[in-house]
Amino acid sequence: GTFEQCLKLGHPLGSTEHYVIYGSSNGLVCISDEILNFDSPIHIWNPSVRKFRTTPTSTNINTKFSIVSLQFGFHPGVNDCKAVRVMRTNKGAVAIEVYSLRTDSWKMIEAIPPWLKCTWKHHKGTFFNGVAYNFIEKGPIFSVMSFDSGSEEFEEFIAPDAIFRPMELCMDVYKEQLCLLLDFYPCEEEDMDKVDFWVLQENRWKQLCPFVYPSDYYDGAIGISIDNKL
């Protein structure tokens, strides 16, 4: 509201290396390396009280995977904070692990759906109500993969036809619904640009009115704020 700095924070271990926030919930922040590796330390951090927990090393995997994505958030159905990491080998094998803050342990997901057992590219996703969403590219097909960290169920939602490239694309949550923001197509109004906008309703994409703004106004969509503003 005021755009004033509240706290001046640094890495809880004092590290000077670049690090990234991979999700936050109820005052807890998940941070790890900017470039994720299988052995990257993952910290669950409470900046308000300056305390943190480092997740244990997984004992589930004896193959060195590269981490494709890491997401963190709260699952209201199981009343627990979860971290989800998707990993793969250079041969295309996929593995998914879920960390529970309550038990302080990792669990390997055994049942991977057939449509994930293929070559695909990952793009940035989001975490909402215990579900990790990832935008994936399988050849010419763009879709959203969802994984419920409580029920451990997967779903796939094919993206709208207008989305054919990952650039200028952002995924977030709008009014308790998953949304896609695409800053690509020109605006019909002179000296204006637009961000096209879809929400996922009843497992189908619904296009809403785009966000329209002056051409020199900003440089790219970051996401949706908690009061549903771009």
C-alpha cells in the first residue's frame, strides 16, 4: 500500500550467493539456490522471527537427477506446508518428491502418469491451495500440469490455442482461480498495450477482458496481487 521497505533481509545463513524464493505461505518463505541442483539446500525461513529449517537430504533417490522445479505452499486439506520438487535425468526419466513440514521428511511419488513420461520443457508455475501448477511444453503442445501435494493426484489442462510460446507468459491466481497472463498480442486501441487473460473454471479455460494499459507504462507482467490487481 505504501511501497515502503518493511524489513532489510539477507540470507538466513549469511550466504552472499544469489538465491530465489520458491514460494511463501503464512509467513514462511522457501528459498534455495538460483540454479537448482539435486543437492541444493532448501530452507524454510520465517523472516519475522529470524528462524529457519533446512530440509533433510532425501534418501529416496540413488540416481542424480537435475531439479526442474521447486514449489512451496500451504495445503489446507491436510493442514501442512508442502514443498514439491520435480526432477528428471538427461534420458527423460521423471521423479517427483513431496516434503512435509509437519514430519520434516521427503516422500517419493511412485505413480507418474503416462503423459508425463515423455520429453518436455518446464516453464515457471505457481502453488495454490496445496496444488503445484507447472506450465509444460511437449513438442507443439502447451499445457498446465497440476499436482495435488495432499492427494498426490495429477491433472493436465491443455492451454488455450492463443498460447503457443512460453515467452511473455505468466501463471498466477486471480480470485481463487488459476489464471494465465499473456503479454504478446497487440492492442486495438492506439498507444495502448494489453495483457490477455484466462482463468481456469470447472477444468476449462475462460477468457476474461484483457488488462489494457498505456504503451510506455511497464515492462512485463509480474503477476496478480492479493487484492486481485495486475
